[in-house]
Amino acid sequence: MRKVLALLVILLVVSVAGCIGTSNSTGTTTPSPTMTSSSSVYITVTDALGRTVKVPRNVTRVVAVGPGALRIIVYLNATSNVVGIEEFEKKYPFGRPYILAHPELLKLPVIGPGGPGKLPDMEAIIKVHPQVIFMSFVSKSEADEVQKKTGIPVVVLSYGTLKNFTDPVFFKSLLLAGKILGKEKRAEEIIKFIEEQQSYLENLTKGLKSPSVYVGGIGFKGAHGITSTFTDYAPFTVLNLDNVASNLSSKNGWVQVDKEWLLKVNPDYIFIDEGGLKIILDDYKSNPDFYNSLKAVKEGHVYGVLPYNFYNTNIGIAIADAYYIGKVIYPERFKNIDPVEKANEIFTFLVGKPVYNELAKEFGGFGKINLASGNVTYGLPTNP
């Protein structure tokens, strides 16, 4: 009887050990699939909204929802991980270097409408089986709702305010997405690259007396005309330029100004965001006297820059614009810099291809603008 009991005890111990796991050559215990420790298969992260999210290790399938979310994934060289895109990306495939450089993304299944303030199609997301959903421009309740309805971890990313190129909130989002995708080194390289570009531009123009400058036609949830501007336009800030809109102390960020105000401040140089150039050219035909009364127009100091505020901030375009603006304002300081070559260098690093020529064909590219004879192929959508 004792032998039988002893045998039963041995069998029980062996059985329990088999449920717990098996030992590998290093002597550690590998959990079985049914009893896996969460720490070995998942990592816990804190997203841009302060939400604690448990995501799988070794993520290979993701989707990106909301303005700018997909751009971050492309910057991280993780396009092969994307399994679905928003209809917005297919409907407006121009003006964004990450799409121009990776047209293969447009062949992916649609996961929702896209556009500001629009949630994805939950069923469509479930069908493409992502392991993580990256989102931007959503509230905590919206992110929680998507996570609950899909059963898939939602990680919220953010660009911050981007008053210059080195916003710490944006950098944290790069590092967060990099950690989840196994691209930490690439995230660090991107941050270093952006910091170096900003530092170079700041040092090159430090201490110089700036003429007064203004940028019009800034896109914000769609295209706008000459009165659409930024009080803290990043290229102006980095170049230490005298942005006349920065004196609007009651405002911050994007603002619509009055034409009368623009006539009053009468800037030395006007730069036009070419996403709004079509609207401005049409407006000129209706009201040439207003434009021709501006000092910058009369003296031929009106220049076009590429639109960078299209489905959130295109950081690469913003930096490229700064080099061109610097060349216009301080030609001697920038005499060794070719803005087009520099733009392609920036795009190649960030998205993998030199896409300046494609952008120039769409919007006009860097150069002087003659409002009386100007034309443009594309404008930003007025109601995306």
C-alpha cells in the first residue's frame, strides 16, 4: 500500500511540474502557453494621455489612426508592420512625404474614414488583426472605447505643440512607438537628427537683425487664405525671425487675422504656405488692390513654401522650409546651402526617398510667387 501511495505522489509531482513548465539549457523555466507569465509576453507602457496599456512583445502587425499617427510609424522604418490604413490617406495621397515615399501603403485595406475627430471602423480593424492600434488626436474615453470594442491595445501618440522642431512630447511618442516596435535605436537617431538640424539653424542666425516676416495660407483642418497664420510658426522661431503675428498676445498658435491688420503691420517679407495658394490666387483676382498695397508684394518679396500642416505636422517639410526661408532672408549666411538638396536629404533620412520634386509638382515648390500670374496644381482640401 505504501509503495502505491509513493508512486501516486511521484506521478502527481511530475504532472504538476509539467503544467508549470519545462527547463531549458540555461536552467531557467520556460512557461507553457496556458500558464505564461504576462511579463514574458507583454510589456506595460504609458501613452501620451497617461494611460497604462499592456501591449505584446515582438509586435509585427499594427494600424495607425488619426492625424500624424502613420507618419510616426513610417519615420521609424516600420512600414512593413502596417496592415491597414485610413480612407483619408487614399483620398488625399499628395502633399505628405511618407505616402509619396511609400505608395505601397495605399494598397492596404481601409480601417476607417480618417480625418480630424473621426474614429475608425472597429470591425474593419478587427479583420486585419493588428496587435496594437496607434492613435492620435483622441480623448482618453475615445481611446478606451476603441480598445474595449476591438479587444486590441490602443496606444495614443502626440506631436505636442511643435512651436519649434524639438517638442519633448513628440520625442516621447517617437521613443514610445519605437519601444513597442523594436525600433528604439531608430527613434533615437531621428531625435538626434532633428535636434542637429534645429541647432544648426539657430546658431546660423543667432544675433542677426531680422526684417519683419509673415506667413499666410496656413492649413488648419483644411485649407485657408492669406489671413490664416501661426503666431509661433516653427521655421520663423528656429531662424530667430521677427514674426509680426507673434505680437498677437491674445492669441496662441493658429489664428485668422484681419486684412486691415495685415495692411497695418505691412511686413517686409511674406511667405505663402502653398497648401492655401489656390485660395490666395483666387482671392487676388477678386481683390488685387488689397494685395498690391502690401509692401512685400510691391517689392517682390513674396515667396512660396511647401505646406507642412497637412494631417498634422510634417516635420521634415517644416525643417526644409526653414532652410529655404533662411536662404531668402540671409543669402550670405546660407550661401553654401541648396534648399532643394537639403530638402531631399531630410526626406531621405525620415521617409526613405527624396520626394521634393513630387511635392514641387503638386504645390509649386520653393520660389518667388507672382500673384497676378501664379498657378498651382493642388491645394489642400478645404474640408478633409
